Amino acid sequence: MSKTLNNKLILGTVQMGLAYGINNTIGKVSMEDSHNILGYAFDNGIRILDSAEAYGNAHDVIGSFHKNNPKKSFEVITKLPHQFDLDINDKVNTYLTELQVGQLHALLFHSFGSYEANSHNFSVLTNLKASGKIKHIGVSVYTNDEIEEVLLNDEVDIIQLPFNLFDNSNLRGDILEKAKAKGKIIHTRSALLQGLFFKDVDSENNTVQSLKKELVQLSTISKSSKTSIVQLALNYCLQQNTIDNVLIGVDSLQQLVANVEVLNHSIKDEMIQDINKIKVADINLLNPSLWN
């Protein structure tokens, strides 16, 4: 098992606070199952969690785990809500208490719109960073244009963006290289596109039908290379030199075990090149927040 790749994974916690994902059939993960998932993640080299105020009671689930497992403390990324009125200092203190941690690994704006609307708060964030309450400041974005804007701000440490088999290097171009040249830490999310890659291509789901051609292409690559979709999806992201960490979410311990297992098997450069040939014309189809 590759410890390097395990350390590159960030475990998302939205499923621990909400019923989430196009392929989620079991709903919100229970507290007991969440603790089991977190314990397995820590024991297998995953050290960073991704959360948000908007993720239901996910903060409390993480805090409960930390309280019950004082020797297994994660670094936690969390996000400010899209819109907020309260003082950021108060929010950070609340987050630290809920999560049972002494420092946030990162505090992110949950969207580019929120980042733009609250640019006047950057002095507060830099002061929080100077005080040691947060380690990094970040922004969650969607588009290359948004990344270009964020690159102009030297105070932003982390850029979190979607990147996957469809939202791939073909679409991203050289933007990640530009971000790395500016010293940014790159975190990617949507590696499994909320489970879309595992949906039956004949499903009546509107998004599946709109992306049927691309899903068939993906299935062809998987079958011809005798490589599972999850192996393609995770390793495609993890093997990118421009990506520092890859965020994944799971609905069960079994799913996490399977995801960690695929890290034993890298994918060949030819497969990466085939994936890069997949081109989605309507990029709005790659934004789950726009799905019907």
C-alpha cells in the first residue's frame, strides 16, 4: 500500500452530516459508522478531513470522534457558509470547539461568490492565521476564470477545485501549472463526481442521459484496460503532479476500504492520455449544484 498516496487523500465528511450524492442509496451515515470510517481512515494514513458549516452536523461528528479518540487527531479543513453575517473570529472559535481541535488546517470560502463578497474580511483571516487559529486560507472554486482571479491574491494559500475523469486536463489546460508556479496548494474534489461514474448508462437520470456518450467512452477505457472505474477515477487524480491532495467522500466503511485498496494499483500513462481525450461540451453538466 502506498503511504504517499494515502497521505494525499483528504476524507470528505458531507455524508456524515447530510444525505448526499447522486448514487447515495443509504442516506446520511450514522454516528457509529462515521466513527468507524474515521478510525479506519486515520489508521490507513489519511490525516486531513474536509468539512463545512453547511454540512449538517458533520462538525459535531468529527468533534465527537476526537473526544473519544484523543490519540487520533485529524487536521480539519472547513468552510464558511456562502453567506454569513457573524464575525469570522466568533465563527472560527465555534468551529474549533465543535471540531475539538486547536487549529483549523484551513478555512475556505465556500464559493467564489462568497470570496468576492467578503474580500474586505481578508485582514481578519490573516490575523487569525498569524494567531495560529488557522493554518491556511483558501477558496473553493469551479471555473478556470475563477482560479485566474484567485491567483491574483497572494494571501490565498489553497485553491480547491473539481477535477475528475470528465472535468479533466482537457478542460483545465495549464491552469494548475500556473497555480503551482504561484505557490498555491491545490486540492481537488469531485473525484467520483458524486458517484455519477458508477451509474448505469441507461439510467433515466437526466444528467446520466446528457453525459451518456462520455460515460460509454469511460466504460470502454475501463473494459479494454481491465481497470475498474474507481481505480481509474482515483488514480487519475492522484497521479497528477500538479495536485497536492485529492478529496473523496464515502457512504460506508466498505466503500472507504475499497477506495484505499485501489491505491495499490497505479494506472498507465496511455490510460491517462485516453481519459484526457474525453471532452464534455457543456461544462455545466459537471457542476452537481446545477443538476436537476
